[in-house]
Amino acid sequence: MSEAKRLAGEKAIDYVEDGMIVGVGTGSTVAYFIEALGRIKHRIQGAVSSSEQSSERLRALGIEVLDLNSTGTLSLYVDGADECDPHKRLIKGGGAALTREKIIAEASRRFVCIVDSAKRVDVLGRFPLPVEVIPMARSLVAREILGMTGGQPVWRQSEDGKGVVTDNGNAILDIHGLSIVDPVALESAINQIPGVVSVGLFARRAADVVIVGGEPPTVL
Ligand code: 5RP
């Protein structure tokens, strides 16, 4: 699949225009986009990054990382996804960067999502839905989501057996066993639970363009 990810990441360069400040997501597909962006870095002003991981990659290539508070609205945001439905609604957050990703998606006029074909589904939910939570609310949010959806919340652990800590200092719950027939409604309902920072459903603000990596890439 990494070849498909590379093809999707490189195709997204078509959407970059001279002088742009580009919003940049997180993950292995985005890593290919960043690599390609490095080759045309003289054409852009800089990037707004959704994670420490992507910031490091951008800086290593000599691309300036700018603060969203000083850039205002962005013309373009490029990011991957864990699942994508036919309406370009997404599950994101497999890389634990969902909150900053959501902020940049909201701040951008055009959201180009880059995926390989394995990410395409008819109904979202096979991929466990990530929810970023304030640490003290972890169990409360888990109980509320279990009651609300019947899905099974699992506290995400890192390889060393400790709870994953996001770039914002929070925890992640992954909700297993969902079949999300109304993603907009579920996104709002989960957002209402005190202690939820953000939910990895991108339904209210879905992608505008989806590029599925292949030879040639498919643009939806
Ligand atoms: C990170 C994300 C990523 O976009 C998502 O997990 C896809 O990652 P990859 O491109 O590595 O498959 O939402 O929070």
C-alpha cells in the first residue's frame, strides 16, 4: 500500500499554488506529500502543521512551520484518513493528531484528503473511532459513549504499555464495533460530552477532494 500512498501524496501537489501557506496533516501518506512539498518549497511561503511529527519532517526539509494564529484562513489543507465514505466523510486520528487536524481542516477553504483504496468504505466505523479526552474524564467519557452507542471504548496504549499522550497532553479512546449510519449526528453527540476534546469523525467538515492513490490516482 505504500506505493499507493506515495502516488496519492504526490498527486496532491497539483493543488499547491505559488505563494501558498499549506496546511499539512499527519501520517505515512502525508509523509509522501511532505517529501514532494520539499521539492517545490521555493514556491510556497510555508506550512501550518497538525503535529510535532509533521513539523519535524517539514523543518528537516527547510520548510518554515507557521502558527495558525498568524496565518488566518488557509487555502489548502492536505491530510490522510483512516476511513473515507462515499460522501467524503472521514474517520481520522489513527496517528493521535485528530484535534489539530480538525482545527486546520476547519481553518481551510479546501481540504484534500489522500488515501489508498483500503481506506474506502460504504459505512464508517470498521476502523475504531478515536476520541481525544482530557485525562481526568477518560472513564466518564468511556461510560457515556458505551451507553450512547454500544461501541466498546479502549484506552489507547503506546508500545511501552503506557497510555498514549497526544501533542496536547491528553488521552485517546478508540471506540470499537460501531456502524456509523449518521456521522454528523454522532459527531455532535460525542462533542457534547464534557471532557471530550475532539472526535475523529470529520463529517460536519468533510473533505472537499479525495485522492485515491493508484496508477493513475483517482480524484473523487
Ligand atoms: C493521524 C491521521 C492520519 O491521517 C491517519 O491515521 C492515516 O494515516 P496513514 O496515512 O499513516 O495511513 O488521522 O491522526
